[in-house]
Amino acid sequence: MMKAFTISEPFKTRIGNQEMPVAKKGESLLKTLYAGICGSDVAAFKGEQPFVTYPRIPGHEGVYEVVETDDEAKELKAGDIVTVEPYFNCGKCYPCLHGRRNCCIENQTMGVHRNGVMAEYFSVPNEKIYKIGDNTDVDPSMSLTEPLGVAMHAVAQACITPLDNVFIVGAGPIGLCIAVLCRYYGAEAIITDIDPFRLGMAAKLGFEHAFIAGSEDGKQLVQKMTGKSGCDAVFEATGTPEGFMSAIEMAASSGRIVLVGNGKREVKFCHSVLLKKELRLLGSRNSQGCFPKIIDLLKTRKIDVKAIITHIIDFKDVERAFKMISDIQEPVGKVLIRFS
């Protein structure tokens, strides 16, 4: 038997015993070491995630140890430290057949459409597993491989260059990951958020240009830094109508806007502003092919995201962690659950 954290229905959770998973042919059995709490997990906890059915084991970010694998997984062995790409695609729909499996119509994400990683053990196809070290090399910050992958895909959508002025709406973990990657590619970001604590995290990551959303000082900063032209690329990472309108306002004429935040409220606006500025409006979903690059950047310390992690909480207190985040009991960035 093993222990797993289950959301039985909105706001009702439990840590209970479950049968140990059995790895099928082509799969490996993994032991969870760290699991990150994502916004989608919190939405499932609060009953605000439309794709979740209950009961559900949440979680799709983390660091794991290989317990056992089959002979087909030649690059994996027991004791390896790994991470997992948590998306499952059908391989048959239009996007899958056109090399865009991250947009699969039948996409299933762990912790949302199928059970996730907040259990002591789980099994997963070998093709979804990426080695990051051995059992002497366990770095909790590698849990951010998946959110960094989401961020890298968004940055690729925007075709960022070192000459770009970048504006990021939202200094949560995804927004900050986008900022870190934009800087890696040579473009420094201006960041805005309604939460001073999150702007403080941006400062700890070395971002000097961050301000409270809607402030006149912030708008003047953007005008000064861009020669009153607006920003070449804007990332909306809050999923709010206010964030969307701010993105349109801050984008330069002929600029690019990438929507990363998962919206939960309708946006009403006159679309003529898109025509007037000839803005390119792009969605960004999940990631594709980003994990190897992200793992290399983290292991070689070409990027550092440790400041995004504000809490590491033991598995026995995972229920408290979810309540803390959903009730905003204290300022948080990325919260990790430690299993061992």
C-alpha cells in the first residue's frame, strides 16, 4: 500500500491508503520526492477547474526517483532522479498530425484529466520521463522544469530577440519563469502585478523594472524605456480581463501578445484596437520539446529560479498547504510538497 492525496470534491481532501501502482510494459514505477502545487491544482481544489472530475489525485510538477523500469528503457535505471512531461496526446487529431501535440484536442494532463503525482508512487510511460541526475543529486528547484517548459513555449511563440522590449503581466511562478527565460535570450523584462510580495520575488531574481499594476509611475516607466512606442512583446500571465486589457495597452503597434494565463472570466472589449495597432494575438498551451533544454539550463546554472520557491512543506501537511494557498493566508510563490 501507499499514501496518496486525493481531492474527493471541491474543498474536501484526504490522505489515504491506495494500492501500489504496477508499471505496465513500456512504463516505469516512480517514487515522488517533490511535487509542486500549480494554479490548476488549486483550481481543482476550489472547484474552478472545468476539466477535473472527482475524485482526483492532483499534481503534474515534480522530481521523482525511478524505482523499477523495464528492459526497453535503456537510458533509465533504478535510482535515477527524473522529471516527467505530464501531457498525454491522442496522436490522431489535426494538431497532433501537424506537429502540435501540445494543442491536442484530446489532451490529458496529469492531475487534471487523469491522476497526478501527489502520491508516494505512480507509474508513467518511459517516453514521458527525463533523467536529471542520480540519487546523490536531488535539487528541489528541478520541480520547476514543467512550468519553465510552459514559459519557454510561450517565449518561443513570441519569437523573442535581444532587441525586444518585453512586458509581463503577472509575477506569479509562470510570469517569473517567462521573465527569467527572456533574460536568458537577451531581452530584459518589465513586470507588473497587483501583489507587492510577488514583485519582491521579481526583485530577488534581479529584475529592476517591476511595478504595481495600473500605477502611473509604471506606465511612465514603460513609456520611458520604449521611447513612448510600447513593448514589442507582451505576455499575459494572469488570465484576468484586467490583465488582457493591460497587455493591449502596453503593446506597441505591430507588437505581439501571448496569452499564457488561463482565463476564468469573460473579456468584453472593442476589437478595433487590435486592428488599429495590427497586434498579433497568440495563445500558448502546455509545452512541446522544451524539457531537455530546460533541464540543461538548470543543471548548468544558466538560469536560476530558486527565489520563486517560497515554501517546502512536508506531505503530511499537504492539506494545510492547499488551504493556505487558496485562502491567501500568507504570501506565496511556488509551493513544493516534500515526500521524503
